[in-house]
Amino acid sequence: MKPIQPLVDLQAIDLAIGGQPILRQVSLKVYPKEIVAMVGESGSGKSITALSLLGLLPKNTQLQAAKMDFDGKDLRRCTPKDWQQLRGRSIGMIFQEPQSSLNPSMRCGTQLLEVLQHHQSLSKATQIATVYAALKEVQLEQVERIFKSYPHELSGGQKQRIMIAMALLCKPQLLIADEPTTALDVTVQKEIIALLQQLQKRHGMSILFISHDLALVRQLADRVVVLYQGQVVEENTAVELFEHPQHPYTKGLLFARPSAKVRWKTLPTLEDYQKGAYRPEIVSTKMREKKQQVLYQQTPLLTVKGLVKHYDRKRLLRPLQRFTAIEQMDFSLYPGETLGLVGESGCGKSTLAKALIFLDPPSLGEIRYLGKRIHNPTTNELKQLRRDIQFIFQDPFAALHPLKSIGNAIVEVLEVHRIKKTYEQLDYAHQLLEQVGLSGDFFERYPHELSGGQRQRVVIARALATAPKILICDESVAALDISVQAQVLNLLNRLKKELGLSYLFISHDLSVVKYMSDRVMVMEQGKLVELQEADALYAHPKHPYTQKLIDAIPQLS
């Protein structure tokens, strides 16, 4: 019997960019109708390996390979015309962030039609019918509205489905999915993974799935390839790799994920595992009860009653349209507490966070901070409020000015809020960097010279510059790899204890929220549907929507 030939066959790839080695002797095979996952931390070489299959490497790339075949074709000999034929027609790709992958100035339907026009000669009516069928296949409703919509008019899940439809329009043999669910809510993530599985079986295609979420990889992949510092350190079937990992790096990745069953005092990091230094200390139910008894005997730091946020849309010769983003929110945040906030995209989480510091003032309701009601605050009152309540955002790269050094980004905050005398500000900025685990060497560096975890530490240092009492963490670890995420979460917990901080912790990763939080609020369509102690909420959810969110959490075992 003739052996099955691989669809993708990469052997002994060495790749450097600007003389800097990125891949070292990387080999990868993907067989027909197979789902292969590549896992590893940022900078391990996952995305650059995928881009080599599409001929999208930077100009200053030096590439050597014993073999680079796709469906029997030698990719090393591809002309620009050959690459144009391969991209879209034979190999489709879904990128991590659909908002930046779609053209904001073009309707979604026009962007889908462009793909067909480039690869196929069809009549306009057939093209439109093909696009409608593709949108229906990825389970988008109201396809006519979607076709005419601009990207900003759609949710994150809808945009990602459009990217999947675009990648599948020409029925490719291979679909490359590069972190396609990282920015999505847990329920939407579950839907996208199920959709990819259905489409893979229906079209008989192969999938190369790139992710740092090991639980997702376990659900989806047939085989897993683990990359570390540009090298393949382990490869096995998904079942074998997760049940019996061989390489210390793989074991460390599995070790660093927050457990839904056991509450640890500190999360293990990859470095802890590799050094053999981690000794898990479990936080018992009694310890939590004792801590919370003290916590909730205090006077609340922040109290919200009857908060409402609505948006009015006035249109010429048409009646006023009102959209309610937040409806009658009531909650309190206590000194030293971490209050979790979960819910799907569009439920009002970020709107609530902005309303608390009057970046987007509430329409109705009462906000009390330190016992004082904040109503129509003056400029000075707002400035003080925003000193005391600081934000840590999801994307640290977007939160930092690319042309300002790390030191200047922190000193700027000190100057605006007149914190410390001018000659003391440089020393204070260095102290802040050291407080978040960064040496003084980082002061003169720029954001692009730092890793994702280092940039997030800088954003935390900048938020601490004003000596705040409350930090609002808005998806602050969503884009980070598992072990880097563990480092940042441990840092946040250490700073909370040392500085007496309180957190409003917003995330779509329910495992992380459970680990971090004392209590958890659940929002659905602008309403607070449940508020419970974190462990109790996970063990005994009262609202069906909370149960739906918990059921959607991907499990490693």
C-alpha cells in the first residue's frame, strides 16, 4: 500500500532575520485532513514558520532548508506569481486580530468579493451568491446586513467568522489559524472552535492551528508540535503529549496554567518549574473565609448604586433611538479586594469601567468614592479621581507611545500630576521599574525592544506612578502567554499586598478571574445577573448564563 504523502513537508529550516537566528533546524509535517497545532511562547517561531508557507517573510530574511514542499511543490522555487496563486486558493489564513486584518473603510461584502475576483472568473451574481453561502456556512445570520456592514459595526465574533469565511472562499487545502480565538470571549471561542472542526470535516482540509492556549489545543488538534526558542522540542499526538509530556518545557507550560480545582497562593511559572524551585502552597477554604471576614467588615472604598448608561442616537426626521449599555448596576469594592467582572463582548464591562472615572460619564445613578458622592465633578476633582483610579489595558504595545522611551512614558505621568519634584522624578521612575521587576536598564529602551510581558510590567509601573488606591485591569493578561501571564498575575497579587491596592479585574478568561478574585460579578447585556464569592460562583452558579460561561471553559483534562 502506497504511504500517504504529507501536504506540508518542511525539513531542517534555518531562518534568520537581519542576522538574528529565529528558527533552528525546524521540521514540520501536516498530512491531508489532519489538524496540527503549534504551541510555544511569543517569539518561539510559531508565526514565522506559518508565514514561510505563504512566502510572506521579511525582506532581510536569510532562509536555508533541506526541504520546503506544499502538495509536492517546492516552495523554495516559487515565483511571485506562484505565491499569488497559492495564497487564498490553496492556503487560507485566519489572523489573530480580525479588526486589524479587515479594511475599516470597505464594506465586509466588498472585501470578500475581492478574494473571489482575484482567484476565480465568475459572474457578479454568482460571486455574491458564493459569498452569501460562505457567510451562512460560518453561521452568520442576516447575511445581507453583514454583507453591507463595515467592520466597526460588527462584534469580535462576527468579524472572526468573516475572516474564516474569507479564508475558505476558494476551498483551500490548508487553513492556517494563527491565534484565531485569543481576543474572543469564552463562549464565542467555543463556538469558533466547534465551527472550525465542522468545516474541517465538511471540506476535508488540513488545519495548522497556532495557539498558546493549551486547553484549546487539546480539544482541537490531532497532533501537537512544541516550539521553544526557535526549535522543535517535542512532537506527539495530542492525547500522548498532554497525558505524558516528555520535555521539561512542555511540562512547564502545562504546569503554569491556573487550576480550576485547586487555589494556589502563587501561580507556578515556567522558570519555577525548570529550576525545580516551585513548592505549591494551597489556599484552603478556611484561609479564604478568614481573610474575607476581615475584608468585608471595612467601609467600602467605592460604592455604585443604580448606575445607568444609555446612548441616544438622533437622526434627521426620525424618532430618537436610545440604546441602554448598562442597566441599574449596584455593587461595592472594598479596600484590598479584587472584584472580578466577566461577561461576553458588548455586555458593558468596559463601558462600566470608563463610567467609574467619568471618561464616559454615567447617565443616571450614584457613584461614591471614599464615602463622598461624585456628581458633576470639577476639573480638579476629576484629576484627583483619575490619580486614585488607574487603568491597565489589554494591549501594552498600543498603550505605550512607540517613540517615547520607557522612562519618559513614566516621567510624563509624574509631570502631568505634579508628583515629586523635578530632580526626584528620574529616581522615582527607576524605583517604579524595580518595583515591577525591571532593572534600570529598561529606562532608555523603547516599547518595540521589550517582550509582551515586559511591556505589561511597564504599563503597571506607569499606573502605580500616581500611588492609586484602585487599579482597573481591563483584559490585562489576555494577550500574554501562559507562563508570562502567571508572572504578571503573581506580580499584581504581590503589589496588592504590599501597596494595599484594590482591583476591578475584567477578563473573559474565567479560570484567571476565579484565581484572582475574592468576589465575581457576571454581566449579561448590560445587567448584573450574579454576584458571588469566587469559589462559590464556580461551584454553585445561580444564573443560567453563569453556568453557560463556566461550561464553555476549555479543560486540559
